[in-house]
Amino acid sequence: MRRYKQLSLQEREELYALLKAGFSLGDIAKKLKRNKGTLSRELHRNSKGIGQKKSGGVYIPCKAQEKAKRRALLQRQQAPWKGPTVYLYVRDHLRRRWSPEEIAGRLPKDHPGLSICSETIYQKIYHRDNKKDKLWRFLTVQRKKRMKKNGRAVHRESRIPEAISIDKRPKTVLKRKQVGHWESDNVIGKKTDKTALSVTVERKLRLTLIAKLSSKTANEKSKKLFLRMTGFPKKMRRTLTVDNGAENAYHKKITQSLEMLVFFCHAYHSWEKGTNENTNGRLRRYIPKGVSIDQIDEETIQAIEWEMNNTPRKCLDFKTPLEALEEVLYKSKTTNRCTSS
């Protein structure tokens, strides 16, 4: 099947010259080996003054070439949306907080015969010609700039010496039947901050320990973990799960001082310590992203920790983490008394 090809500037100049010489449109079509309808549309669309009764339209080759280029550029920009119906559908459903995948999947059901790829939606949202619409604000992750589609290259093995993989962690930890299994992570404020927050949470009780780190070093992290956890009985100190951040490099020191095995998640697998990630999200209710940790005093941090540990949790049958801890400690004391007697 022969594909249509736009007229070149040379063909437009020849068309102009032959019209001036008095040739009919049919004769010109034969000379240029073009369809007569193509030349007729060319004159109708690209003549200057079309629509003005007196002028009747003047065809100028260079102006016609410019018009054709502008029109082609506009068509390329609008083509991915496949018309106003698709564009309005995408825009309206983005504003309803639908994801591009949901929009792309639902469009053919609501408008049979129409379709659009979710990747196309993402591309158009972030295209420079659509910046004024700011549609990125309606995405789940409201990024002004798009990340690489296939993500960033990552290393899969921990670079921390003698790190023990989470694959070797006891399977009982996943069941949350036993207390004493913790997860820990750092929460950062501004990039320029020298300080950070160490957030450590017990998997079963959701008990949260927050400590301000004077620096982001491994030495400071291990010191604060020891100070906050050394008061707990040994049964409350079984395992600790962390990520591959440099602040966890002194894991052997933690194991020796607290008698806790430290396990490391796979690189960029934050869900492997999901309890900690959820807790960090709760902490952001009090300390939003971008707020400087340097400016937060110890009294405020203690108040936030107290508030989080005194908030009822559905997973604890609406008990608070501190109430759940009291129950565990009470049962432990009762069991010890019965054993000794």
C-alpha cells in the first residue's frame, strides 16, 4: 500500500510557478506526479487570505511550507492523546486519583473503540508542553520529574562486612507470635542536617523507640541502640532487622553488647522491614518531610514517642503499644514466679 508523502518545498515552488504560467490543476498534477486532490487541498489549506471574499487566497510557497510544518508539529504533539475525548477522560480520572494503569484499562470499557497505553499517559504528563497542566500532582507519588522507567541500577548484596542476610533470619519472626524481634531505620530531615532520628520498632507490640543521633555515623547509631534497648529483659532482645545503610556497619558491636542477632534486608527491599516503614510514615505525621531534625529538641522527640506508643492500634485489638508491653511484662513476671515456686 502506497503511503502518503507531504509536498516538499521544491514541489510547492513548482506548483506556484505552473499556476502562474496558467496551467490547470489537472495538468500540474500530471507534471508533478501527484494526485489532483492533494494539490487542491494544498491550495485550500495553505493559501494566505482563505476565507476573505475579496482576496480569494494567495498561494506563497515559503509560507505554505511554514504552515505545513507547524501543523505537523501540532499533530505530533496531540497524536498520543488520540483526540479530545481521550485527553478529557485521562485528565478527569487523574483528578479522581485514578492511576494511569487504571485509566488505560477502563477507557475501552467506557468508550469502546478508544484506547491509550499507560506509558503514553506518563509520557504526556511529564512532557514539557504539558507542564502548565501539572497533572503530576494527581499521581500517587507526586514527583515533578519522572524517574527512569526501569529504575536505577542497584547492587543486590550488602556491602557491609560480615552482614547476615535476612534469608537466614528465623521464619518464626514473620509470624509475630514472639516478642523481641525489632526493626530499625534512620529518618532524615533536610539534606543539610547533621543529625537524624533513629527509629526502632518491635514487630509484635509496635513499641517504638525514637532517639536523636548527633551524627549519622555507625558509632552513634550503635551507641543509641544500646542506651535505648539495654533496659529491656533478654527475652525482649532477640533479633534486629536493618537495611544496608552505612549507619549499620557496627552490627557486630550491637550483637555483642545487646546479645541480638542483626539481619540485613536485601538492597532496595524496604518492604522486608515493613513494620519500620509503616512506623516512619506515622512519624511523618508529626515531623513532615523537609523539616530540619537539627531544630527539634529532645523534649519534643520524647513527646512524639510517647504519643505514638499511646495510640491504639487495630492490630493490637485497639490496645496501645505500651499497654501491650505491660501485658507481656506482667505475664513474664507471673511465669517466673510460678517457675521459682
